[in-house]
Amino acid sequence: METLATFYAAATPRTGTEDVFEKCIRQLADRETVDGVRFSILEVTPVSAALRGEMPLAECPECPEALATYLEDQLVSREGIYLNLDVNIA
């Protein structure tokens, strides 16, 4: 069984994407994974969301800022979702 890293993220919409923010957050939760990362919603409002995520430990950057950048880039390139993320690794 693969060891998973757990992280928590505060998400906010990037400028110009506020009108689709909640839809994008729900889309993340509906996907099985995004590049091996699984997301679940802890709380969502029209302007922010609290997310819990899991990803393979071997692929998880050690630094929260590096993980946030990686996740933001993957969400844009794979899903067309533009978010600002503040990440804490559990």
C-alpha cells in the first residue's frame, strides 16, 4: 500500500475567476484524482474554500510553498482551474 502525504489548503479565486470559483472547487472534489492528488472539501463559500488533500508521499514537496506552486500549476494545466492556494502539510 502506498504511503500518502496529507495536506490542508486554503483556496481563493484568482482575479477574474470569482464567478466560477465554487463550481471549480466542487469539480475538484468530484474528480477521482488530479495528477495523483485527491481533494475533499472541508468548507466552501463564494470567496474561499478549505480543502484536504492526499498525494503519494514520494511525490510531495517538503516545503508548503513548493507544494502550493506545484498544485496551482497542475490545476491550471490539467483542469483549467485557477486558484490561489495556501498549503500546510500535515
